[in-house]
Amino acid sequence: MKQEKIQYKNTEKFTPEVISEVLEVKDTYGLTAENILRKASKKSSLLYEFFDWDNSSAGEKWRLQQARGIINEIKIIVNNKELYAFENVNVIIKEAIISNNKKSKFGNREYKTIVEIMDNEDYKNQLIHKALTEATYWKERHEELMELSPIFISIESTKQKWQNKK
């Protein structure tokens, strides 16, 4: 992709100053997670606030991420086909009465087996929605690769069929 001048998108979170710090790391050390972390570790860095520096809190978050990794790597074999065993879906766990006799549904994200998901229309719809969201993100992430346009067209076509089905 030929481009004379690159313009970075500014957001509330990624201001020109923050992007400038990231580019400084890129130009000085090479853009790696380790080098960003090294730059961010200085309290004067604009990147400092992007990280949790409390080791007990950060350690707990990291262990939760490792637990998710374990769940996400377990596979099953169904009809000689290897599938991921669990997917994360929104599960309504109970209804409760709150003030003024109004009912409130409490939901929770929970891992369910792929077999449970395929047998439950709501869970299955959530999984399809999640897959289409991920496919759309992937398409947008790589839309400059014209060689992949047949895949992009298929993603959009499937998304349209799914939206019309609702």
C-alpha cells in the first residue's frame, strides 16, 4: 500500500501526544509490548495510566486471563470433528424482585459447552452474533488486502442474511 503521509486517528484515549509516545518507542527501540511497557513505567509517561501498576491487582487480572486461556484451549471431538469445548455466553441466572415490586433479571457471562450452546437457540444466536462481529472486525482490519475481497463479500453477505433473519 503506497501512501505518502500517514495520519493517525485521534480519539479521547489515543490523543496525538499518546500516539507520539508510541511512535517514539517505535523509532527508538522498535515497537514491542516490552518496549511500550518500559516507556510506560515512567510516571511522567502519558502511557503510564494505561497500565495497572498495583502488583496484587495486576497479578489477579493476569491469573484470571490465564484461567480463561485454559478454558479456551479445551477441545472436544464430535462426529470426528475437533471443536472448542466451551464458549462464553450471557446467561440469565435468576429473576429478583427489586423496589416497587419490579422484576429485574440478573445476567452473567459464563462458559457453556458447545453442545449446550447448539441446543439452546438464545446461546446459539449469541455465538453467531459474536462470530459475525469477529469476522467483521477481521474484515475491517485487513480491508486493504484486495486479494481477500471474496472473503469480505462472503462476510457481508452472511451478515446481511443474518440481520434479515432476525
